[in-house]
Amino acid sequence: MSKKVKTTYAIFFSLIVLTLIGVIVYKKFYTETAPARDISKLQEKYYYLNLDKDVKYVGDDNCKSCHSEIHEKFHTTGMGRSLYKPSASNEIEDFEKDNVVYDKKSDYYYKVIKKGGDYYQVEFRKDKDGNITHELEKKIEYVIGSGNKTRSYLYNENGFFYEMPVSWYSEKAKWDMSPGYENFNLRFSRPIIEECMNCHNSYTGFQEFSENRYDPHLQEGIGCERCHGPGELHVLRQTDESDMFQSIDQDTIDRTIVNQVNLPLEENLSVCFQCHLQGDVRVFTDGRKQSDFRPGMKLEDVKTVFVQDEIKKGDFKVASHAARMILSDCFIKSDGGMTCITCHDPHVPVESVSKEYFNGKCMSCHETENLKLSRLKEEHSKTGNCVSCHMKQGGTKDVMHVNFTDHWIRIESGMNESADNKSENKRIKLKDLVNESDEFAKMNLGIAYVTYFETKDQDPEYLRNAIPLLEEDLKKFPDHKNGLYNLGLAYFRTGRTDEALSIFQKLVAIDPGNAQAYYMLGTTYEKAKIFPKAMESYQASLTIFPDNIKVLNSLGNLFYNNGKIGDALAAYTLALNLNSGNVNVLNNLGDINLYKLKNTNAARDLLVKAVGLDPEFLPALNNLGNYYFITNDPEKAEDIFNVILRKDPANLLAMGNLAVIYEGRNDKEKAKKMLERVLKINPGDPRAIQMLENLKQQK
């Protein structure tokens, strides 16, 4: 066996071992049993004992045996039906009538169907004669959303969960593109991040550094412990016959479980705010993540929420209840007397509560005889409807086809400024909604601007705003990991490569278990053309999280570009095993087989699959055109390159390849015109200049 082949097998084997280690650790995480508890030590640290990070979640079935009525009622609420598997028993959609959605922007059709007991979304395209030219089918594995307003759908591969393109909008009883997809169709590639999953589920088994990998056997929906905290100690106290809990037996409040009504104001609000305070950007406290929040904590202990500095009265979102409520005079002037649970019993479906109930809540503070009646259309009486005037309903900014109640309570709450789901091309200013006095205020604002740039608007001004804020606070807090990461990212995005390298090098030195930091260090080394260091950094990232498809693909590209073909093949193969539909990886494998291994049949199969999955992925189309040219079918190659130019009229690769085809066909005029198009876009293209000169010299 040659040295090169041995190296390839060694890398391939080591990557497989890393993957297996990741799976073992992943499984171990969910099967660990909790250690014995020393209640006296917990008492010294916490008022509510289940705030301790080692206290385990036990699941709703353990609550049901004692709280059956509350349990049953809660699971009829929207929260209690927030995520579940689709079945005939919970089906509310129409899978037969008007079940095809056309997305004009992307030219994809979607059909939602039922086959036997399973449900699917089918993507397809049609030519001008109505013939199907592309078809892709994915099985629906989970429903996310109660169905009171919407139902969206998830599928997973190897534990990586993705949203699907079409949702059901209950109020209008219609299918349409999923929220956000009306602006940009992500097809079947939108990852379900931890924040999203955690607000639709009690505990998910999220795998750190994965972006969207969870225990594939998800718990179904928000449960009791999302608002009351982990129940291990509470259940143990009810069943334990020892004296373990003797020291707290005389307490008037059961300190093994959280009851929201007993919490101080900020902690009380935080229980609801963990999910109902969405904002525009969330910045997590250094070393914290979404699942670290436990009832009884302050939200600021885990994350800071940023909103736009100027909020329009009619500009509200699906999960903006909290942000709107705290703008209300009712909340501001109550001096802590008004919270979410003043009006809402979280165990009761809101649609089952009468207007008289909510009216009574208003009348408990506002006496009708003291309200001004002049210039008001509606009479203020105890039989009136306060909500209908002072908490108007309307469309939300982020989700179409829904009608939500605006929780900004005010005298003039008309929805004349109602959201139209259109994104505004206006640079925004962010502000911390509830925690502006925090010692990390500038750091958090800087991180918020970098995050906004990465996720919402690639206007470089956001990075220019972020960098001085981060630089200033990092002088005071030089080991702030989140601050370092985002400053490094801002430097990288603005072309300050050397400074980015310095930051990421420092970050991995103080946080050697940060897989994402190693990935960005590798990306920065690669940009700086320091390839051996880039390889080391990518491999270090994979040691921490072996199943990162993005890192495997980047490592494969680096191997390929540096002539390590066998190593590249190994990395790409592992990535494809994790996500069989990743068109980048399919194209890269096709590329290697076509140009390096000369395995044209394998290349064709890989490239045809990539184009079948994504007809808009031009690199794979270009490689497929080259395959036909290499295998002596220039007519098919010409067709493909012309398709590319129809999709991207400035595509230089397609122009150059067509020029070669025309030259080989001795059609000099067409070849000249194509080369002139190349040089009009890129006047210094050396190959086009040479080809054109050769053509001019020919008779």
C-alpha cells in the first residue's frame, strides 16, 4: 500500500473514530443518572433547589400522577401542543383541496400530501408545457406550532432538524410558504436552531456546536417543567420516605419546585419572557445558552434581548407580547403589580376564556365612572369590551395570514400602521430592552450588531458600529469569550485578517473546547493562505464535534486545493453520510471524480443528483456540462451552459466553456462573441485574451 493511500485511510479512519466518539458521548448525555443530592448544600446556594444545574428534568408523566386535571387542561393550550408527530388524530389540514403552493420568486411548486398514515411535502418544477422537470419529496416527521394560528413542519437526517417550505395557516385554512420563506425560499435547508426548538419543547437534547442537531426522539411539546423548573427533587420529595428533605419541611413554600406566583417581579416575568420576548437579536451571557435558563432565574442571567430603537405602533411580531406589554402605561404604572399571569392562566387555553374575564381584569384597576367618555365612540361600562379597543388585533410583521392581539395596551391602539410583511431597507439602531445598565452593555450591543449583520442584514455599517464597542469593552474584560468571537468575526468580515487571526488564536487558547472558534480560526488561516495551520484548526474543531458537515466540507476543500485528493475524498464522504442531500458536498465529490480520479460515471451520478436536488446550483450545473463535454457530447454540454447563462447572464465559466465548444466546432464568430462577452466583464482574463488572439490569427 502506498504512503499516500495509507495517509488517506488513516485520516478516513480517524474521522470515523471521531464520529463514533461523538455518537457515544451524545448517547451518554441522555442516559446519565443524577447523583445523590445533599439538600443542605443546595439550601446554601439556592432558594429554589431545582435551580441547581444537576437537578434533572423528569418529564410530564411524573407530574400527571398528582396533577392530572391541570396536566390535561394544560395540554389543550397552544403551549401544550407546540410540537408533536403528525397523525390522523391531530390532523386539521386539508390535504386534498388547494394543497399546491407556487412560489413565484423561486419558480418552485409545493404539494402537501398524505400517503397512507404518513405526510409529505413535494417540491417540483414545470416547463412551459406543464411537464415536471424537477421533483423532490421529504417526509414530515414533526409538526411545530399548535395549529391555533399556524402549523409548520420538520424533517431530520441523522438528528439534524430542518424546517420545510410550506405551512398551514389555520385562520384562513390555507397552505402557503412558511414564515420568512415568502422573502427568501430556503427550501428544505433551514436549520432549526436551539432557541427555536427550545421554545417549542421542554428539553431537546441539543448537541453543542451543531446548530441544529438534537436527540432524534424528541419530547413532544412544552411541558410543566418549562415554567416550573426541573422536577427531579419535587418528585423525589413526594416519594422519599427518608429524612432527606427534613430541613425544608416546615417551609411555607415548596422549594423543590418553582411556582411563578411566588417569584419576585423580574424572575416572575422572566418565566414568560424566556420565549415571549423575541426581540430582533438575542445575545447570550458569556458561557450560557438558551437551555441554561431555569424558572426562578432572571432572564438577564442567560441572555439580553435587543429591539429596534424606534418601534412603530403597528409593528409587532408573533413572539413580541412581552416587548409590547412593557411599553404599556398599565404595566409601567402598576409598579410591579401587573405581570403576564395577571391576565393569563397558562394552564387554560386563551380561546376558552370569555371577554368578561379579561374585562374584569381591566375593571379591577380602572373604575368606569372615572374614564373620560368624551371623544370616545364606545361606552365604557362593565359589559363593554376593553380589549377590542385598547389591544387591537392585526397582522404581524414576521408571519403572514395570522391575526394576533397587540399587547401594547394604549388609548389609541388602532392598527392603521399594521404590518405588511415587507422588509424595510432601512438601517436600524438597536437597544437593550430591559438591561441597559449591565456592566457588559457595550459588549452586548457590539455582539448584537455582529449578530444582526450575520442573520438579517449584511450592511457593513453594523460591523463598523460593533468593532469599537467590542474593542473598548474587551480592554476591560479581555477573556470575554463571546466578545472575542464576535470581534474576530467582525474583523474577518471586514478584511482585517491579521487582527482576526490574533483574536481567534487568543480565543482557542482560553477556550480550547470551542469547536466554532477553531472553525473560524481555520477559515481565517485559509484566507491568509496559511494552509497547514488551517488544516490543523479544522481537525481540532472536528475533534470536539466530529459531525460538523460544514467543517468536513471546508477541510475537504482545503485538502483538494492542496493536492491531497484522497484526504479530500475521505472528508467529503463523511459529510455526505451525515447529509445525503448536501449539494455542495455532492458537487465536490463529483468534481474530484471528474477531474482527478477520471471516474466519469461516478461523477455523472453525483452531479445529476446535485442538480436534481437543486436545479439552481450553478457549480454543479457547470461541472455536469463539463462532464458531457469530456465524454464527447458537446450538444448536451452546450445546452447546459446556455441554461446557466439564462440563470446568470454574467457567468464567466459558462461563457468560456461555450467559447471552447464553438471553437472546437470551428464556429469562430460565435466563439469570438462569447470571448468578447467574457472580456467585457473581466478585461484581464488571460485565457480569454489568449483564445481570442489565436482566433484572430486563424484564417
